[in-house]
Amino acid sequence: MQLVKWNPMRDMFNFRGRFDRVFDDFFYPIHRDEGEMTPLNWKPSVDIYDNDDNIVIKAELSGVDKKDISVDVDGRFLTLKGERSSGNEVKEENFHRRERAYGNFQRIFTLPVEVNADDINADYKDGVLTIDIPKPEEKKPKQIMVH
């Protein structure tokens, strides 16, 4: 048996990781099946950035059919919804491992300003959804003459 010197800082870092997993398990439930962990639901990964004229959202939606994607705008909230189906071409008993997540997803993003929904453009290519949201023209302050 090997003696290991106790390091309280190591336990502090482990505590932080365990505490983070409590929140992860609450918001992203994991099903443990025969030692394997498989997600019960999923949310697509997104990149959000802005350039001079647009706010751009890129969502990774591989395996999702274009007809199953919905983008809605209400005020400053943009909602991305959809569904990835499992395909069911293989029987459950023939699976050795299942890691890909299937089912419904919904992501809601708060935009920094209200935008005109008619100007938003969405393009789906090679499993990546790109949403271009034009920034509204800035309202210039109006100077009022005092008579």
C-alpha cells in the first residue's frame, strides 16, 4: 500500500466539480444504463457573434431535417426549436452503444435590441443553421430648438 500525502486544495477542486455536476444533472438529466451514460434530451451547440451590421447565430444541427426546424422572434427573444429523429432502422437489441442524442430541443436567446423579424435570414447547409439578424438603425437624438 502506498501512502499519499493529503492535499486540502485537491479536495477543494474536487468539491467544485461535484457541485457543478449537481447542477448539470438537474438541467441536463443523464440516464445511467449498464454503466453507460446517455442523454435523455439534448440542446444544439451554438456560436453567437456580431459584426458591424448583423448579429449571427450558428447552430450545429447535424441530422435534423430542415422541415423540423423552427425559428421564431418575439420582441427581443429568438426561439430556436426542432427535433432530431432516431431513424429506428436498427433494432434496440442490436445496439452496442448509443451516444447520439435524439428528440426535441428548444433554445431561447435574448437579443440585445428589438429587431424587425421580417429582415431576419436563416440558411441551413451541411448541418449548420446560420441566422443573420440585421441590427436596427440607431435612432439619432433629435435636437429641439428652444424659442
